[in-house]
Amino acid sequence: MKTYILVLIILISSLNAFAQKKSKKPLKNKDSIVEVINVVTSYTPTISDAFKVKKNPRIVISRNTKKKKLNYTIFSAPVASTFIPKSGVVKGIDVGKKERLFDNYLALGFGNYSTPFVEFLLNQNRKFENDYGIYLKYISTENGIENTPLNSGYSNLNVGGYYMKEERNFNWKIGGNVYQHEYNWYGLPSINFDTSSIDAIIEKQTYGYYELNGEITFEDSYFNNIKTSVNLFDDFYGSKEIGVSLKPNLKFPLTRINKNLKDLELQTSIHYLQGEFKQNYSDDSNLNYAFFNFGIHPVIKLDWKKLNIKLGSKIYLSSDIENSLTDILAYPDVEISYPLNSGLINIYTGANGDLHMNSFQRLSELNPFVSPTLFLTQTNEQYNLFGGINGTLSSNISFNLKASYKKDEDHVLFVRNNSKSNGEFSSSASLLGYEYGNSFGVFYDDISTFSILAELEVAATKRIHLGGNLQMNSYTTTFQQEAWNLPKLEGSIFGKYQKNNWYASANMFFVGERLDVNYNDTFPSTISNIQSLKGFADINVNGGYHFNDFLSAFITLNNVLGTDYERYANYNVLGFQALAGVTYKFDF
């Protein structure tokens, strides 16, 4: 037994030594796992390593996942069809006949009261090179006012020309305007003038205006444009007025700063005005005036949520050179609008103001019967507050309702001059043609004005458009008894019609009661009472027919009702007026 145990121990020890010796060689047993790791350096992947794979994966589809072939049949049965395609034509929108445009035209006409009419435009346009032309218009009437012994005719002659050149980065234009207007102081007051006094009156007044202007428009530049002009204005009595203006306008884009901001517009202006009258109304001394204004007008427009906002201001350095006065004036220029009802209706409000340079030329256009003896100063529109609602009620109806309140310092008021003649001729008293109570001077007053304006326009049909406006004014004066010759009610109604070769338009404007003054005696004298000028309505109609693209006929009817009303005190207007003629359009 001990012998078997000893043999077993020796056998086990021999097998163990053999096993230790065989482990030093690689095993060939398939179930054995041998792992050898040699670390040489760390791996740092790069972006290019992502594109190292050059083999596409191979996908082996199992038999169980293969699609089975589907076999089917259709049971076809005939169906009766009642559909028959209907032939038609392509529908389009009737936009009307396209009007042919011409560069030149000539219009000739004649009317009652011996009224000749001439108007023409000659224009030559060379694309991408230059453009130039000349314009002329002339109209006049003979005596047509029955209740005055003086000449009541007038004549207007306007001539203008221009030359424009297109450069690579800008365009420039130079032009000139000349007009000569003749009027007569025929509005004598209710004084019994004898024949000798009537014969001694030289009622003629002639205004002459001569202007040279220029403009440069830039592309892709902070300078938007630059406008300049030099003008001379004179009259039959030796009055002279010189005006110079320069208006550079700049624009800076702000969308890079904020997408809600639009361009910053910077409008600048330089105005100089100088003139003299050879006499004033009380004596033979001269009246001189001179003004210089430098203005800056920045404006920013932006959209914030649904609000459209305009923020601006007007700043002036103003100098009254003749009286050695200099002021710095600032005005708001703000407007805010908000859309209602999906943008069909807008409400808006704002405030603005401005400095108005009064000139002899401007006042003579407002009232051609002023005397050349005016004291001129500037009107300071301190503020103008406004608000309203506008929009469209439907696709063919638009409206605007606005209320405003403004305050003017030195507002211009036209007042009839007192007569220096009592109606009897005197060889010792040599009077000028405007000193018989038949001309107007100017008063200045600080006036507050509250206004309500209503406007409406209706496109009744494609060919008929109707519209109108009405404005009511309430004035509060400071020094004057009334707001002389300012209407409290004014408005107009208009209509347009066009069909085929026919066209027509009509308008009626009406002005309410105005007030002027009466005097106790001849000059110098105080005001005795107030003269009331009745309101009036004036209807005007014009129309015509196009024979072809080149030739057409026209007719104009003014004061259709023949209303005898006074535009200014003692100045009645012409009655029914008719003017007819032809227009010829052509190209060179």
C-alpha cells in the first residue's frame, strides 16, 4: 500500500514539472486566449482620419427577409363616360389701351373775353447721354369786369428750359425759369371818383421773375442730392428782390446698426434774401430788408413692433440783417402711426413747426393786388400739433380725418389799404396807381388756429373717380380784431371720367365768409367797421376727345354758374368763361 502511494506521488510531481515546462511555448489549443499589448506611443486622432475607411460594409440579406413576389389580377369592367371637353379661349385682364407717350406737344386755344392760349414743350432725349428741353405757356384776357371803370385784364407768360447730363456716378441738371405777369388794380372802393381822377389812375402792375437753378443727384453716396438757385424779382415800380438758396441733402444707412432703423436723412439749407421797395405807403422813404437762414433738418424713420415712427427736428440759425437780430430756433418734426384692422385703417399723431421766409415774390403770388410798399418779416410757426385717422373702408374708398392746432408768430394777413383820394381830382396831389384804396398791405399777428380736415375719395367704377375735402378753421388773434381775409370754411369736390377717346373732369371749390376793413375817411384814417365778403362756390369743367395718338381737342369751362363774387375786397371775378382748342403731340 505504501508502495502504491509513493508511486502516485512521484507521478503527480512528474506531471506538474512537465506542465510548467510546456507553458513557456505558445499553446496550440483552439480554446486558449493569448493577448499581447505593446504600447509604443499615444494616438491623437485628426479630422482626416475620419475619411480613412475605404471599404463599404457588406450586408448579407437573410432568406427570411427577402421580398416575396406578388401576383394580382384586375377585373376590368367598362364605364360609360359623359365628360366632353369644352373648347374655350384664354382669359385676360382688360388693362385698357396703352397710351403712347411723346416728348413734345403743342396746344393752341381761344376763349371769350378775347383769351388766347398757347402752351408747348420741346424736348430732346438721348439715352445715357443728355436730355434738354424748353417750355412756354401764355394766356391773357381783355376787360371782362363790368362794375369797374379801370382795365381788369391780365396776362401770364412763363418760359423755362433745362439741360440734364448723365455721368457715371451722378447726374447733373441746370435750368432756368422766366415769367412776366401783368395785373391791374381795378378794385376801387365805394367812392364816387370823377372822370379826371379815373383817367389819372395808372392801374398797371408788372411782375418779373428770373431764376437760374441747378441740381446734382449722386448714386451710391452719402450725398443724396444738392439743389441750388439764384433768382431776381422786380416790378413796374422799381422794386427789386434777390434770393439765393443752397440745399445739400445727405443720407446715412442705419440698417447695419439695427434692422428696425431706416436711413438717417440730413437735410440742410442756406437761404439769403435781400430786397427793397422804392417807397412805403405813408411817404417816399425806401423800405429795405435782408434775411439769412441756415437750417439743419435730421430725420430718422424706424419700425418698432407695429408702430411707424418718424423722429426729426428742424434747427435754424436765423438773422435779420437789416435790424441786426440773430436767433436760434428749434422745431419738432415727429409723427407716429399705428395700423388698425390689418393695416386697412391707421391712426396717427405728431408735431412739427417751421420758419417761413416771407418774400415779395411769394406774397404777390398769394395776392397779386398787393402794393409795392410792404414791411417784410419772417413767420415763426412755433408748433403744429395734429392727429387723425386714415385708411380704406373698402377696395375703392379711402378717407382721412385730421385735427390740428398750431400757433404762428407774425402770421401774414392781407388788409385793404386806405384810399388817399376822396374821389375828386387834384392836380397838386400826384397819386400812384395803387393809392386809391385798390391795393392791399400786410399786417402781422400772433394767431392760434384750430382746424378739422376731412377727405374722401371714391373709385365709383373703373372709369369714374369722385372725391372731396372740407376744412373748418377757428382763429384766435392777439393784436388784430379779426383774422383778416382768412376763411373759416373751405373745401372742394372733384370728379374724373374717361372712356375710350373721351375724357372729362369737374371740380367745385368753395370758400366761406372772410372779413376786411372799412375806413372813416381818406388816408390817414382809422378803421370804421368791418367789411364782410360773402362766401362763394365756383364750378369748373374741362374735357376733350382724342382723335388719334397725335391729335386731340379740349374745352375748359370756368365759373360755370357765372357767380359774381369777390376774391378780395372790391375785386370781382370774371363770369362764365369758355376756352377751346387743340393739342398736337409729336416726336422729332
